[in-house]
Amino acid sequence: MMAFSPYSCECADSRRPTAARSVQNNVNQPATRNQENQNKMDIQDQDATARWEALGSRDPRSRGTAMEHISQEVMRRVESIGPIPATVPSPLATAGHPTSDLNDILARLLMLSKRCPFDDVRERCVWLLQNVQDFGVRIPRPLGNGPSRFIPEKEILQVSKVDPRTQSIFEDAFAALGRLDNISLVMGFHPQYLESFLRTQHYLLQMDGPLSLHYRHYIGIMAAARHQCSYLVNLHVNDFLQVGGDSKWLNGLDGAPQKLQALGELNKILAHRPWLLTKAHIEHLLKAEEHSWSLAELIHAVVLLTHYHSLASFTFGCGITPEIHSDGGHTFRPPSLSQYCVCDIANGNGHGHLEERRGNHQVSEVSGEVEVLMERMKQLQECRDEEEASQEEMATRFEREKTESMLVATAEDEECVPSRDVSRHFEDPSYGYKDFSRRGEHVPTFRVQDYSWEDHGYSLVNRLYPDVGQLLDEKFQMAYNLTYNTMAMHKDVDTTMLRRAIWNYIHCMFGIRYDDYDYGEINQLLDRSFKVYIKTMVCSPEKTTKRMYESFWRQFQHSEKVHVNLLLMEARMQAELLYALRAITRYMT
């Protein structure tokens, strides 16, 4: 499945002479002639698609052959157009212009020159773009400063160079999708998790299942749009069209089938207030007369919705930038005299030394932060060993923490994350997460002892959507148990207590309680700036800013903060799933 529509080319093909003879034999039948011409174009499109896909082959000769054909086609187009005047605007403004199709191809080549995991393809794309530029045609350049607004590009790209396993995972992902997206590049800090994530996502989107392929991508669009995540919306708009989705659906949710429109209420509640979900919502979907969902379809839809709600949290929490070949990821405008455009400066280009000095100053300011946290972990462990709180006290501490979590304010939208309007993909844009305790309302307590993922949710998903329960369980366990036994510069550290505090704090925000956990530990281990970051990323991820990302755990590595974001993403997904699956179980019983 490729991110871009294949382009047409006029290269030799063994099937074309047959089509030509057919046209000659039916010269008096215009309708047939038009059909034959359409067939010929379809064959050309299939050939072009095959060549782009061949760039993901593990066979260097196949990649070389495909790259040679692509190079010839690009130069043929360039030579037919000649130098493009400087007045021609960027690709989105030239829809229908003769150069717009070429611009799409050049943007794709730029992406490959930066992101393809195969050195030979990257080098050949750089060479081809240089040839195009030498011919007098403007070529695109990337906007921004790498896959993340928060993490230096060099640090992200270095991971696959030193870890053969990560490189192999990147190659597999590129072969499957025709791209190596920025989310995967950032997750590459943790290859064990990335492998599980990609395997699960591939199954949800591409393997046999209750829902058709275009429904799956459209549900992804609906879910990502609830958090204004234009990055994920754009990815799945491309994929939706690539698998044959109707472009009219993209004009707005009211242009989609009634069956998908009916999913809007579930999407809204799960994304923002999952504790309000009841079996009545489930019944409404399953018992609709003409547009009803089957149980298996609904499970598939619920898993997709929760997957993309939580992935939107990760996307904003890591400052993921648009893909190079997508809208907002490149420009055809020449750089300014200083070699940086305003967008680059806003994203930090040209200020490496300033950032380094600022970083050194911050480290000196927070020296000892890690040691204090480690000492608290040690003291809490000693207290556990000495005495255990009563069940009544544990329940009181949970309610206190739940109430306090409601009072933690999400960040004000001080920095505007660039995005386009995606509200047409969902209804009721004003509906969002609310601080219920401030309005005298109360989030009910969901006791895991009464309904848990391990004892109830897992088996329900596996029964109605085979193998997915197992894939999700592996992914949850991978995120929860992942550890390198390090904290910043310290080695041989048991981080179990800290990981559990983060996971349980997120579930506490959703009203979910573990009877065997002492919620008093959370205030000892998670400071206020960290809590603000967690709540914003989980509840209102579109408000996450670089300042917030930098303000918590300032001595920790970027890879450790990405690990935190994986925990937040998976804990959020499981919390949403628990409410949805409990409602489905109640409907079934």
C-alpha cells in the first residue's frame, strides 16, 4: 500500500500490442476504443506502481532495475517540460498544471533520499534530484528539522545505524508500506516495541478481518480527527484512496455511509469521556435496521478507534512532523539568503549552539533530579516491606488521587501545532475532555477486579476478532515491561515501581482502580510538571508543546521520554478498550 497514487508512464510493455490490435479492429466502436485506452492507462499505472514497490525489495538488483526505470521516466518528463519559471507556485497550488504530477514524483524522491532504509536507493534519489535541478527544474527541499519537533534528527537517525535489528525492522516496514513514516523512526529507539506495534497495526489494517480495507482507513481518519491530528488524517486519507475509497466520503462525515456516521457517537465518547459509555450505545449500533454493525465488525472498529486515539497522543507527545512527501513536509520555494526559511527558524534550524548552551544550563539547574527520584523509590520500597496499608486506606488514597488528577490542568494552547482543519471528519467538535470535579460531577470508579483486560477483555476480543487479542496483549505487555534498567546516567536500576506508577496514574485519571496498588506512591514519584504533561498528552494531546516535553525529567535521555510516551499511549488505549469491551459484554449478557 503506497502513500502516493502511482503516476503514468509510456514505457514498453508486452501486453500493449494486443491492446493496440484490439483498437484497430474496433475503429468504428468509439465506446470500445475508450475502454481500450483506459485499459492501457491502467496497465501503465500498474507498471509504475510495481516499480515504486520494487524499491522495497531486499534484492539490490531489483531495486537497481526499478530505480533505472524511474530515473528514465522522470528525465523524460523533465525534458518534455523544460525549465520551470520561478513564478510557478508549490504543488498544492498547481492542481491540474502540467508540472503538478512531476512535483508529486519529485517530493516522493526527496522522501526516499532521506528516509529509504536502503543506501543505494537513497544515493540514487539524491543523484536523480541533482540531475533534475541541473536541468533547470526546481526541486523540493524538506521543511522542519527531522521526524520530530522535540528530538534532534541526528539522534533519531543514528539508531538504525548502530542497531542491525532496528535496520531490519525499518526495511520490512518500508517494503510493506512504501514509506518509513516518522512515527516508526521515533519508535525505533525501542525496536522490541516497534516490532510488536507494526505487527499489530499491519494486522488491523491489511490482514483478513470483519471490515473492508477502506472502512478501516476511514475509521482511522475519524479517530485521529477527534484530536485534530492532521498527521494521521493525511496518512490515512492517502491510504483510503489507494485502497479504492470513495473521495466523496472525504468531504465530510455526512458524505460517508450511514453505518459509519452512526459510529460518530462512539468515537466521541471513547476519545474524551469513555466512562460514559453504556450498553445502550452498543445496542444502538448493533440493532440499527438497515445500517447495523455485527459484533465482529464492532470489535474491529473499537480496536481501530482506540488505536488511533492513543496514537494521536503519541504523535503530539513526540512532536511528530509531517512526512516529507506530504502537505507541510516540503516546499519548492528557494531558501532565504540565510539558507533557512521562517518555518525552519521556528523549528530550531540554525540554533544548534544556542540549544546546546540552553541544554547545558538546564542540566546544571536540575542536577540531582534523578538521584532524588531514585531515593524516593528506595524509601517507598522500604515502607512496603515494613507495613502495608489497609484496604480502606488504599481506597481512600485512590479516590484522593482521582480527584486530584481531575484538578491537574491541561496546558494552555500557548504554542500552536500546525494543522489543517480536520473537523469535517467528525461531529460535535466542542465535545472534549472535561474536568468533571470542577463542575460537581464525578467519574465513577471502575474496579479492575470486576472487569480486567487479562480476565475478560482479552478473551472477548480474541473470540470475535481472532488473534487480535493476542497481538494487543503482547503490545501492552511489551510497553509495560520494557526496561533497560537505566535512569538517565545511572545503570542497574529497577524501574518497575516507576513504570507502574505512570500506568496506574493514567488509569486513575479514567476512574480505573487496582485494589492492590497504593496510590499514595504516585505523588511521591510523579511531580506536577510531569502530571501536567501526562494529562495533556492523554486527554488533550493537541495542546502538547515542546516546552512541556522539555520541562519533565530534564536529565533523562530522549529515548527514555519516548518510552514514557509509549507507556502513556498503551495505558490510554487499554483504558478506552476496558470501557468499550465492558459495555459490549453487558449488552451480550
